[in-house]
Amino acid sequence: MNPLDVHLGNLSAALGPYRQAAGVLAGWGERLAWTLGRGGRLLTAGNGGSAAEAQHLAAELVGKLRDDRTPLSAVALCADSSAVTAISNDYGFDEMFARQVRGHGRPGDVLLLMSTSGRSPNLLAAARAARESGLHTWALTGPAPNPLAELCDEVLACPSPDSQVVQELHLVSVHVLCEHVDRCLPTVLACEEAELLVGDGVAS
């Protein structure tokens, strides 16, 4: 078989089991809409191809997926080359994301970490820092069990031993997650506006 057939075969084998992720993505999307719609923040990180996925997710939320909407606060911790290199130089590579989590994260915010292996020390350190700081921790990984899945509050483990397929399913997860955020956000914003009106004494 040629490389394309092999790759598509591996992807096809993972698509059926991946459908079981629908409930997780819907729940994450709703939680994220309520967090971001009320002024919270998403922090996200990964290494290599997963760093690109993290930046993609942040871009979709600050920008838009399809329809225009209010910008949402999302920061890819792998995108700031000055911070990444300074922290790595001064504190070590394993602290590259954890220190940013402590600086940017607030209780109730969400940290989403992406890793095909679930074993990257800098992501494990970030998950620990997030839990200590009161953030909700989610992991997008390859097959579980893995250390990152065990550290985070929730995990979506993509069912493929092929890291390329895992990254492709992570991209699908990013897009579907943003779809759910966009569907839930109008309800969140309407509730927020109603609460403000009640607080101002406009409504009873």
C-alpha cells in the first residue's frame, strides 16, 4: 500500500471509536462557554504539532469559527517565544508552561493541554500548577492510560497508536469544541445581561 492508503486506513480505523467523544466535547463546550462568557480565560499548551493545535484553538476563540461574535479570552502558552525562551533559560524547560499558568491563570479558568503521548514533563508540570491554582484541567491525548490523563480532571483520549492520526483527531476536537462554545454562548450572554439588569434594579 502507498503511504496515503496507509494513513487513511489508520485514520478510518480511529474514526468509529472517536465518535464516543461527542459527549465529552459537548460538555467541554458548554463549560467553556460559561467560563469565557463570564470573563474567565482558557489557557492551552502543547509541544510541536500539539503547540500548533493549541494556537489554532486560541485563534478560533479570540477570532471566530464561522459567525461573528464577541471575542473570547484564550491564550496559547506556547506562542510567546520571548516568554517561552526566557522561562526555559531561567527555570528549565519543564517549567516553561507551569510558570505561565501561575501568572495568567485564575480560579475557575480552564487549562487544556494537548499531547499525543501524554508524557511530556512540561505539560505534567503545567497540570500540577493549574490544580494548585484552582483551574479546571482538561487533556487531549493519545491512548490512555497515560500520566497527563491521570493528572487532569477530564481527558479525551484519541483511539489511535499513530501520533499523526491523534493530532488530526485533536484538530477535529478543536473545531467541534468551538462549535459547542458558539452554540452555548448566546444563552450565557443572555443570562449575564439579565443578571446585570436585575443588579441595577431595572428588572424585578
